Amino acid sequence: MKKGVLLGVVFVFWACSMVLAQQSFHLTVPVMRNLYFVHCTFEQEKDGWEGDTWVTNTLFERDDAVAYSGQYSMHVFVPEVAGYLTIGVRPENWSLDRYPYVEFAYKIPRGTPVGLFFQIAEGDHWVCLGGTSAHNHGWYPANDICILIDDNTWHTVVINARDAIKSIDPSYDTIYEFEWWTAGNAQPGSQFWFDEFIIKE
């Protein structure tokens, strides 16, 4: 083979190698979906949870002595007068169809009334999706699909809120607030903890 032809072959081989190398390093990065709409760990702050202490006779605080994961959990308790054992969180634009699942860890001492409530429209429009055997959902409609265990140890649960709420009324598609609540039957000293509260796809 002549020298010029050989050099031409080498050059073509080198050029093809460079093109292949560039293509092999051209990566397509997929767009990651946001599977979590809300994720409360309480490691830095209260993560948007609020309550009306004077009306509900309920106090709440981050607790670094009892936690499911990390260093902190949320501690909810009734101090001196019977109360509602209630606090809530109001994520904006919570679509049931897009984010139907609610997951959390909880620790509830025996006999404590703890209920799971979802505000389905502005105003006093709530549904209860369960709780401990001692909870009282009062005058609100209920679908008690979630039974919380009150044995003073940590448990986790995942709720399909969309299916449970739509079984009450299929027209509901937005949640305005999630709230722990019982109808005034939490006695002084009643308390529970929760952690890793997640709303997700």
C-alpha cells in the first residue's frame, strides 16, 4: 500500500473514532418526576404544621427524645383540660388525582383518641379516614379505612386518600388541609408522635 493511501486510511479511521467518542459521551438526562408533594421530617422546623391551642386545648412541639428517623419527630399533646388532640398542615394545590397517597410513621400510647381528617372544601367540610379505636369523628362523614395501632411503638402506614374520599363523593378532587383531630374526647395527658409525613404520587 502506498504511503499516501495509508495516511488517508489512518486519517479516516481517526475521524470516525472522534465522532463515535463524541456520540458515546452525549448523555440524555431524564427529567425526574417529583414523587413527593410534601415531605415533613421536622429536622429543622415544624414544616408548616399549625394548631389553635386556645380553642383545641392542644399543644405541639418538635421532640428530639422520640423520633422514628433522624433526630426529631412531632409531639402532639393535651396538657391540662380535655381537648381535640389536633394540628394540621395546608399544602397548596393538593390534587387528589396527582398525589393520592399519604404516608407517615406514628407512635400512639394505648387508649389515645387520634383521628385522620381531610378538608375536602373550604369551610367546615371534612371527612374522616380512620384513626385509633378511641377516636371520635363527631358529626363528619367517615370511611374508616385506616386503623391506627395504639401500643406506644412506632408503626408506618400508607393511605390511598383518593380512593377512600371518592368512595364518599366522587366529585372531590382537591384537599385543602390534613388534620389530626378527635371530637373533644382527648383527656389531659393524651399524646402521640408522628414523623416522616409524606404526600406522594
